[in-house]
Amino acid sequence: MTRSHTDKEQLSSMFAFLHTYLKYSGKLNMLDENKVMEDIMCEVLNRVYGWHLVNLNTKEKNYPGIDLGDIQQKLGIQVTADKTSAKIQYTFSKVIAHEVYETYPHIKMMILGEKQSSYTIPEMGQYGGKIVFDAKQDVLDFTDLLEACSCMEANARHELVEYLQAELDWNAERTVARVDTYEKLQRYLEEQKKENSYITVLGVQRKLPIEKAWMRLNIIDEKDLREKQAQTQWEFLKKYDEYSGRTSSDTYDVETLLMETGNEVVLGGPGMGKSTMCKKLFCQADAMQIAAGKVRLWDVARYMRDGLFFEAALRKTMTQSMDFEFDKADIARSFSLLILDGLDECGDYRRIVAKEIAIWGFGHPEQKIVVTSRPIGYDATELSEFKHYQILPIDEWQLDSFARQLMEMIQPDYQTNYQWFSDRIKNRDIYRLACRSPLILGFMVQLSLKQKEFGTNKICLYQAILDEWLHGSSRENKMLLWETDLSYGIEAIAYYMMSKADDAAGDAYTKNKMIAYAGDFLAKEMECPLAKARKAAEKCLEFWLQRGILDKGIHKEQECFLFLHLNVGEYLAACFLAKRSKDERRKWISDHYRDNIWQETLRMAIACETDDAMVQELIAIEQRNELPEGTVFLAAEGIGERKDKRVPQELYDQLWKYAFGNNTYLCEKAAQAINHLRGAKVFA
């Protein structure tokens, strides 16, 4: 092959690379390559066309209208990746407004990529003959450059190749890999943008745009949290308990997280909007042209249980729904932000995952990391170098604004139902309940749109919303199972999924495993053959998938399922537990009361049970241990969620003992627990 032919192929490859690289570099926030290209294109155009261009921006910052100028040829060139007609007209307006035409009347556009097939440009006469421009001749792109290069003298063309090789640090094999990486990144970012541009309100059969449905959340940082705690214990408990309904003026908008330097952990209770916040952060990063990777840490832990290292598990999780994988260096080199959602969902791998995140953050200081977790069971030891924030309950203005906004998007003629909602939110207990989380408020909105009562506590609300989803489905769909079987089936599935949280790397969450467990349960409940019960379990699974309660994915080439919102699964698992026998519940409490993953389910199961068997077991555990176990606090929190609060005298006695003891921490916890029990009836 001749040198001349090799040079032409090299130029073709380099221009193709530049086209792809510049297409993605702006979106990936790698660097301002368009500005760098002004100098490169100035030299290339001079060599190819014999002009004497200079970069005008080096003489005057942000030179109006054009970037390059040849004063001898009276030629001005705009170097841009924007190939639209609007860009050309905007360039003309700048040239006219700043009288650039007096020095450079002939305007050309150098498109860094591929130009349009045609352009719609106003008649040049409207510029009074001040601008010389022909859309067919004066819009250049890389294809035009390549054609012009083929007409160059051989030595001049070879010198151009050597110049570009030096400027681009050219290596054909490495460059092909870089182009492949950029294309994969672009596909990933486009997919994530589609996935994160909306939120799904459980039970509402539509996707709502996040820009309209997003409710701004308030956070407080760890330093301020400690200062507030030091003021008075009681004020701290009232203001900053994750289940309270008050906020402080000393707060930050959660969207400012991207503006802060360093890595961050954001803590928030069940349903307080952590996952939706992660979606919003991704969209905000995209708008700021920050390349962001977003994953659910539950999936990362699942791959780590399967034997992968953290970095490999992270890459696998990011592209598990796509037909490619990132290379080892891609995550570190190409992403400026990692959004890691749900550390609390990692089960027994929580500390291992946290340690790996800390190691990754230390080794990649140029990357920003945002981690979310529930505060219950969270240990800051591994992530002690990260700045910590806590999401605060929403305030009255946020509550009203979000309720109106959500109602209007779901039902345009919403005013009457909004008034119905407003009348009920005046109740202090309902107001505090609504302030706990956007999830709960969303449930209230759904019920209000049909003017369905939602009670005054979380358990009543969850039961009301599940009944609405169930009964609504009865009217809208052909019923394949009795409503009782649908309820029992999803409760059994929820309990099974919670029980297998530490075994998710295997096939525990697959369709077959869930059907087998729920089928065995329904066979006993329905007193029917196992084959029939498993068929009913399969129908149950599909029914709730259609209602949007479950999410379906693929793991190891098998269908697997997960609750779209963990708190709904926790409530359903609590219903399952509450229906077990006294002995079964007492044994379950003894086995699981220390497990962080079961804490929310345990509280709700206590609220659902009618005979206090779980409460009595928690009291017994506290009494038979020499050191405080904290089980009475769990019992109090569960009773506090009941519609009819009945408290054993021995529970109150133990709480008051801690409240007036010398241990500050136990004193605070006891005060908080007693606050949960306000208005309760005491029995011996």
C-alpha cells in the first residue's frame, strides 16, 4: 500500500473519530473539546485550503459571531458542533450587531461533524449586502474536509497526517476502543435518561414526568443535626425524628447535593423519597452535562454474593438491561458522578458494600459519590469520611403544593376532591402521617381522588390503598382469583422475598421459586391440590405485576421479581406475620428482632396483630436480659401505629425506668417511645 493511500485512510479514520468523540464529549463532560478544536481546525483549514486564519478568541475572549478570521481573504469562520439553520442565523445576528462584517464579510460555518442535507436561510438581501454567504458552498463539515484533503499535494497531506497524529495522540487500535466506549456511554446515558425522567406513583397506571411530579425535599447535614440535638433532647426528638412532621429553617434543598464538594450519604426513613431523589439527581446532572452512573445497591450486593468484586458488580449492574458491558477503566474514567441507591437493602452485605464504596471513593477522588440508606441499622464506620445528610419530613407548604400538583396530573378536574383531602388533612394525626413521606402522601392523594377514607395511621392507610388497588382491579379486569386469594398470595410472596433478602444472588427471587413458596402456602389456606394452588400463585404474581406493585427483571436468564417500593412489601409481609399462630410469631420474634432488615416489618406486624403475642415476647426478651436490648422500643413503635392503642402496664413501666435512668441514649429512646404511645389505653 502506498504512503499516499495510507495517509488518506488515516485522515478518514481520524475525522471519523473526531466526529464520534465530539458528539459524545460534550454530553459526557470530559472537557470543552469544541474550544480545543478551534486551534486544531484553524491549522487544518489553513493547510487544506491555503488560508491564513487565526483564532480570534485568543485575541479577544468570546469574539462575536465567528471564531477564526483571515483578514486578507476577509473571511470569518464559525467553528461549531451545532449544525442547525438556527445556529447560522444566530451567527449572522452577532456579525451584524457587532459590525464584524466590516472586517470579515464572507462567513463560513465549519461543522464539527456532519452537516444537514439542506438549510433554511433568510434571503441575504435582508442583511443589506453586508454578509457574503452561500449555504451550498459555505457550510463545511468533515466530509468536505476529507474530499479537499484528497486534492492536496502528497507531502503536504502527509504533513497534515503527522500534525493530527501528534495533536490527537493518535493510535488506531486505542482510538477504536475509545470510540466504542463513547458509543456505549451514550447509549447508557440515553437509556438512563428515559428511565429517570419519570416517577411511578404506585397504583396509578401512568408515568408522571419527574420535572412536574418532583417534590423538593429538605435535608440537614450531620453537623447541624448534632448542634440541634445538643439544644434540648426533647426539641431534637420532636424536630428530627424520622417519623415526625416538623422541619427546621436551617435546612438545604436536596438538589444542592451536586453543588457540594466531596462524597455524601443521604439518610431517610421508609418512603421519604430517597429513590425518587436519586432519579432527580440524575436528571439534574444530565442537565448540567455531568456524566452520572446510577445503580440500585441491592443489585450490586447480589452480584457480589455471586462472587464478583465490587468494581465488576458495579459494571454488571449498570448495564444488566443492555447488550453490552463497560470495560474495567470505563467507570473510573468516564463518569463524574455515581449515585448508589439503597445501602440498607444489601442485607448481610451492607457493611461489605459500604467498605468497598469507601475504598472506591478513596481511590477515585475525582469522582463524586452519593449513597442513600435508611438510618435504622446504618453504621457510619465505613463511610465516616463521607459527609452525611438526613432527609427531613415535608412541611405544610410542600404537602399542599405536592398534593395539588399530583391530583392535577392524575385528574385535571380535581378541585372538589382536593377540598375533600384538605378537610381531612386538618386532623393532626393525618397531617403528621402525610408529612412522613411522599409515598404516604401519594397514597392519600389516590384515595382522595375517589373520596375514600384513609384512616389516621399508617396501617389503616396501607390497608385502604391495597383494598382500592384490589377492588379497582376487580372492576377493571377479569378476575382470575378471589380477592382473598390475591391478598393471601401477595402477602406470602412478600414474606418470602423478605426472608430471602440475603440469598438474592441465587435463584431465590425467580418466578419459579416464588410460585413454589406461595403455592405451598395457598394449598394449605385453600385446602386444594398443590398443582392448582401453584397455578393460582402464578396468576397472583401476574395480577400484582400488572397493578404496578411488583417490578420484573432478568437475572441469570430467569425472570425475577422485586417490589417497586420496599415499604409496600414490608407491610404485606407484616400482614402475613400477623396471621400466624401465637407460637409461630413468638418464635419469629426471638429469631429476628435483632435483624435490621426486619425492623419496619416487625413494627407493622405488631400494629396488625390483635392479641399482643409479639408485644409480650418483646417485653419478655427485655426483662430476661441483664443489658438493655431495646425490644420495648420496638413494641412501643408498633403499638403507636395501631388504630386502637392498648399498652400493657409492664411495657410502660420499663419505658419509664429507662426515661428516668442515667443512660442519655436510653432516656432519649424512651421519651421517643412514650411519645409514640400518647393517647393509648393502659391495661394490666
